[in-house]
Amino acid sequence: MKKSDIFWQTYLNLEKEALDVSKYIFFTDEISVNCNGKIVTQPCKTQLETFSPYIADLLVRCCVQIEAISKELYFDSGGNKVRGDSSILFDADCLKLLDIKWQTHKKVVTIVAPSFNFTKDENRVLKPLKNAHKKQGTYWERAYQAVKHDRYSSLDKGNVKAFIQSLAALYLLNIYYRNDSWVTNYQDVPNKDYSLGSAIFSVPPPTRGLLWYGNNPVKSESPYVVKYSDAAYHRIEEMQQREDQALSEYWNKQPELEDPAFQDQLLKIMADAKSNPKKGIVPMWELTKYRLNRDIPDNLPFEEKKKLLISSKEWNGWIHQHNKHLNADELTPENIQKEIDSAAISWGIQLTNKYKKGEWISFATNNEICEVSIE
């Protein structure tokens, strides 16, 4: 049996006891009351503050496990102090190192147990290791230390809220210690059950991002990240490069590149994009805009421009099929230039798609080539 299995089994035992407690104490942060004959819902803190010697014991047992597993993770993560050093502090040393490595203070644990009726995010969506690297920086650790050192005077600190938050922290640390990973396709990444065997908690799925550009894992509120395997990403790059090469070869053969008027248009657009980066520039769109505006020059009378536009294959092609244009009778001297440019951009999109077919997208999204793992 792996050491991580021992910690996980102990966690599951504590989780089972938490579920048993919830059979006798209604875990909720709101309550329905009769107000002049009408049932209304009101906030309820008392259930979270319910305490008992048994709940205090659960809190202590849970935090003892947090101390133990955080030290194991500390040693595995290259902590400077050696095993057996009595000066090692589970918070200031161990959890601090883990926070530096994984930004554990940002990681979210969500309560998903149907019998836990928490409605407020502060009680349902937890960051159980936020400030945990600081001495008594969390609600659950302050409660743990109080109950451990003075059980009689601090018994009220051994309450439902402290125990649930400490259990969430232990759950998260177990996820890191288990270090599970699996292979899936891009589409299915958010569909996995991220409770990972817990009946109470779940973590968010990793953020996918546009992995096919750079294959850079995105850090998020999840302890997991996703990326392509090296071999798969190499193949994606090869497919993208072939398409880029085909488009580049077409572009370089276009006679407009030698046209001073088109060169001036490109220079102007690039200058605008430099001063306003959000605008961006797509050279192929500029080429098709140049061509269509050359065929329908601005110095023509409106009716002649309108006749040329509505008879052009650009107006009657993709833009017409996708209802991206005005009706012919809606064209006016004020909007016709915008419609000419819209038709030209649609033409540019069609030309681009002819060479950049995006065949790599199917491979990148539908094959089991994504690796999900602890960041």
C-alpha cells in the first residue's frame, strides 16, 4: 500500500464521521421560520456554531492529519529541514513551502454533499489553505489550537464550521499528496467528476485555455492543470505549420503586394494597430478589402456602387448565406461603404479558410492526448 493511500483512507474515515454527524445536526446557514403565517427564509449561524466534545475530537484528529500530511509534502517538495527535526512547523514551514510551490492559498474546494445545506458562498465555496502558512492564520487552525490546549474553556471552538473547514483543507492536501494524473481529450476535461472519491467536496476542473497555441498550462483555482503530451503537441504544430505555409505561399504570389497603393494601406493599418493594439490587423482581410474597393471605387455614384455590390460574388457569397448583410433596399449612401468592407472581410475569411482548414482542431480536441495533472 502506498503512503498516500494510508492518508486518503484516514481522510475518508473522517469524512464518513462528518456525514454521520450531519444526520443529527442540520448543516445549514439558513432556516425557514413562520412569520405571521408566512414561511420565510432567514440567515442561520447557530448550526455552524454547534459544538460538542465529539466534534472537537473530530477537529483535533483532522488537524493532526493536516500536520502529518503537510510534513510529508514538505519533505517531498525539497524542504530544507530534515525528517525528525523538532523545529519543523506544519504551518510556517510546511504549508508556506507548499504555498510557494502551488499557490495553495488560491485553490478552491466546493461543498457538494446534498446533506450539507449551505447557500452562501463563504460557507460553500472555500479556500481552506488561504493564510494557512501563517501561524494560526485560518479559522480552523485557531479553533484547533484552542481546543487542543484548553479543551474545557474552548469547547465552543470545536464547532461544525471549524471542523468542515479543516476537513476541506485535509481533502485538498490529500489531492496534492495523491498526485493523480490521467489522459483525456480536450472536450472532456471539464466533465470529469472532480470530487475524486469524496462524498462531501470537489475541486474545480482545470482551465483549458487555447492549449493548441503554445501548450502552456493555465494556473487557476484548481489544483490541476492540463496540457498536451509532448508528442501530441508536436503533431499539432506540424499540422498548423503546413497550413500556415500553404497560406503564406498564396499570399506571397499576390500581385497587389507590389502595388504602392496597397503598400500604403498596409502601412496605415499597421500604424493604427500599433497605437491601438486592440484593433489588430489581418493582412488577408486588408487584401480583399483593397480588391473589392478597387472594383467598387468610392468616386462612383451611389446607385452604381450599389449595383456593383449587390451583383458581386462577395455580396452573394458567404455574407449573404449567413445573413450578415443588409437587404439591398436598405443600402444607403451612409452605410454602403461599411457593407462593401463587410463583404470583403467575409471574402478574406473564405480565402483564409481555403488554406487554413483547421484540420488540426479535430485532432487537438477529440483525441485522448491531454494530460491532466497537479500543476
